[in-house]
Amino acid sequence: MPRSPVVARTRAGASVLAALTVTALVATGQPATAAPAPPAAEPLNRAFDRAAREYGVPRDLLAAVGYGESRLDGHAGKPSQANGYGVMHLASNPDNRSLEKAAALTGEPADRLRRDTAANILGGAAVLRDHADRLGLDRTERRDVNAWYPAVARYSEAEGPAAALYADTVFTFLAQGLTATSPGGETVRVPSRPVAPDKDEVSAAGVYAQSPDYPSALWVPASSQNYATGRTATINKVVVHVTQGSYAGSISWFQNPASQVSAHYVIRSSDGEITQTVRDANTAWHARSANSSSIGLEHEGWVDNPAWFTDAMYRSSAALTSHLAARYSIPKNRTHIVGHSEVPGNDHTDPGVHWDWNYYMQLVGGSPGTPGDSLTFPSYAVQQSGSSGPQVKAVQQLLNAQGYAAGSADGIFGPATKSATQAFQRARSLTADGAVGPKTWTALLSAGTTPALARGSSGDAVKRLQRSLTAALGTTVNADGSFGPTTETAVRTYQSSRGLSVDGKVGPATWGALQAGR
């Protein structure tokens, strides 16, 4: 996801977009029959039924909006990048105050609307009904799902093409039907039905404009205040992001001149549709130090929910990346096709541990593996005689760099690698079993100079520290070479668990413990 310097202003109306002409079925659902949904006996279904009755909103319309906003995942009250909450994505930011509106309409406190799914769905229904009332829909019109199209567009809090695409998505879900499973395992069904929405109130001008750089994509330009015209460096990499929100919200946010963020392309989860928002020749603001030399790809979803990373999304994104690699002579490897978290100077975690890099690089037609130095992994597994692969190669590189003759770095853990491992272990007073487990990994990865490090430090020594903390703690510490708040927290955790003085800074004692494999 791009980083915005304007923290208080976040993406408005985060949502999933689609055109009614989409023929692909929803990737996370199954074709629905025309048979009515079974009686609601589970909490999520009860919440949709209750909210629909209380506010006179068609139940299936309400469920389709919720599915489009969140895949029925409330994220335990955690905000999206637009500061939106819950299944219905009730937002609280300068451009979208639907959370506050829901609180006023329902009488529910904002905190409950953020965290309680039933209250959140009730709040979403109240906001939708308020939009319908302001549009003048009477009781008869409210019974016709097609009359709700402009109210749904207004619920997005987007404008122009983004609002139209948002509403089109919801009505596509109604037309195709849904059978969706919530993170809690509950099934929510929306039967398919013919739809003919009333679009008179919504301007869709430009929705189907073609991308000027990638003919398979749509074109919805970002505000000219959210990117720089031209380039100051040659394009040599692709940066993979995750929106922490949704497709329409990203596009709409990039159109807001206050956001000060953008990306070149946004890819939708359900069917892989792509919208370009910044021309390739211009510098989008998405990855700090890499902006001038990269193309930024935003992928709809959340880093903690792999359900968003559909095969359709992977394939569509990989086709785009392959096209960009050919057009700009970008090597198809993990040094030049990287995640946001791997760009120096960034403190984001996307695309996260659920992004399947090996599969993605296979689709791109490039080389899998780790970025840059071939030493950075999200976790470090035990390597021993008979092991093979990139992590064995990393062991061999580290041993050879420290003067222990592991032989050729061929990724095969043979006798020479075992012997070198044992020699290294004896020198560090570790159990000399010849297997590279957490302690040996920690000692190997931290080996080298021991400069004083603290928040604000950067460079290779910080990256060494971050790798060794990943091995020592058994949790991923982003090895981006930038000592930020996340690294400081990891240092404190390590110091506390090893009985060291806890100050979040890395001096002789902390380096000594790491290099001893503690």
C-alpha cells in the first residue's frame, strides 16, 4: 500500500468495483441458484435479516454491499487504510463520516459500531436508508432493489466513475448470486436474480475508458497533485502492494488531491480487473525511495487475509508485470520484482506472508527465491545433511563469508557444509551437531561488525540485525534496512526474553547475545 504523509486523511469509501458486464463468477463464492436462502439461524445471517427489517433495506442488497466491502470479515475492529470498520466498512475520515452518521441514526456508540458485527451491519443499513430517503425513495420504490442503485453509489462516498463502478459491483453480485463463507465459518447466500438498476442519478462517464499504457486495463486518472510528472531515474523494478482496503476506495483515494499517494495500477480480487491511475512515464508516490525507478501495483485486499489473493488476481497481475518487464527491460527476478516491505526506508509489511511469491514469479515467467542478497526469508527453517534449496545456499554464503569452508554455494547440504557448520558452532560455543537451527541461524545472520543501532539507523547492519531477530524470535521482522518502530519493538522483545537491559537499542550486549546464538 502507498504511504501517505497526511495521516488524518484516509481513503474514502473503500470498496470493491465491478462492471455489470462482468461475466466471471465471484472468485470466493459459487454460482447461486434461484431458490430462496434457507432460514437464517446463524449470527451473521440474523444480523442482515434484522437490519433489513428495521431499516427497510432489501436483505440481499445489504449482504451484497457487505460482501463487496469486506468479504464479510470485520477484522476484529481493526481499521482499513480509509479508517473504515467492520463488515459494512463504516468509515471515519475527513471525506467519509459514515461511522458518525451510523452512530447518530442508530443511537449505537461508535466503539460498538466498530467492533460488534451485528451493530455494524445495523449501522450500514441505517446509512443506506438515509441515502435512500435523501433521494426521495418512497415505500414502494424501496421494495424494488433496482431503485437502490443511486443510494448504493452514494454509500461508496466516491464520485464519478468510482461511484458507478462501486454500485455496478454490488448489482453484479445480485445478478450472479453469492455463496460466501465468513471467517467464522458461517455461510451467507444471495440468490441470483435479473437486475435492471436505475442509473439516472449516477454519472458513469469515463468508466470504460481504456488504459493508455496497458490495453487490458481501465483508465481512471489520479489527481495530478498525487504524483510527479516524468521520471528522474530509469524504470527498473515493479513494487507489489496490498491496499488494506478495496479496489474502489484505492481509485477514489488516488483521485483525492489531499491524499498525496498513488500507484500506477490497481488490481481487483474477484476477477483480476485492472485500472491504471498514473501513466507509466510519471512518478507515482507509493514506495518512498523506489518511487522514481519503479511501477507500483496495488492489489485489493488485506495482508492478514489470504482469501483476497485469488488465482484470477495472481494471473492478471503477473501478466501485467510480465508486460512491464518486457517493455522496460526489467529483469524477472526477486531483486527487481519486490514487495513494498522490501523497499529500503519503508515501514509497511505488504504484501505479507500470505502472498505466494514462488507462484507469482512462476506466472511472471521469472526466477523465484528471495530478493536482493538471497539471505532474507520470512522464517528460517532447520537445515541439515540432505537439505537443499535457497536457505542451504544462504547458509553456505554466510559460512564462506566468515571464513568457514562450506564449499560451493550450490544449495546442497553435503559433508563440506556440515563440517563448516560444526566448526562455526564450536567457535560460538554452540552444540556442534552440524545442523543449522534457530541458534546457529541467529549467530550466522548477525555475524559481522557491531555498530551501535537505534531508531532512525539504516543500512546493511540494520538488515543484518533484522534477519537475526527473525531467526531468534521465530517471527518475521521486515529486513528493509530501516530501524523503525517495528524493529525497535522486536529488539525490546529479544532483550527482555534474553535477560538483557531493555532499551530498544542495539549495543555491545545485544550484538554479543545475537552473535553467540542466544
